[in-house]
Amino acid sequence: MENVRFPHRIIISRAAIDQFGNVVLDDNGKPEYRVVLESVCGIRTQTGNVQNTKDALATDYKLALPRHSVDIQEGDMVELYTYTRIMRLVVKKATTFNFGSNIWANESAN
């Protein structure tokens, strides 16, 4: 059964780090990414969000995820699968609370 609150699918990846704390690069000099979370999600806004008057975020999307145990970090890469397209986003901010997470993200040029 589909959950109408979370109708889309999301894959979150993070740059791989070696034992010395350096980002692992592929043969072309680009970072290698490892999947840290696969989940369902919902798009809450497509024009950004303002949490309060002193914390205004200029982002392209706000996404909502059900509860999970992954620490989503700024800079993580997001693949968002909607009904009609696949979007690549970069996490600008993430907040996790007892019912799930909100992610504010911008579209990636890659």
C-alpha cells in the first residue's frame, strides 16, 4: 500500500572517506559516493522554507522523510525519484526529530 504522505523515493549518498580522512577520488578526479540511506519521501515545498524569522533558507526544495537512523549532513547528494522525473539535489540543511526528518536542498548542476 502506498503512503500518500511519502509518495516519492529518495537515495542519499555521501563522499567516501579513506582512513586518513581524505575524500576518495575516482580515476577522473571526482569524489566517489556511497549510499547512506534509501527511503520514501514527500516534497513539502518547491520554493524553499523559512523556519523562523532569523533562519531564512533560500533552497529549491524541502523534503520530508519518515523516521530513520542516518545522520544526514550538509553536502550529501540526493537522488529524488518523483512520478515524472529524477532530480539530483545537494543537502543544504537537515533536521531530524521523533517522527522523521526535513531536508532542505538545492538542485545540483551535475
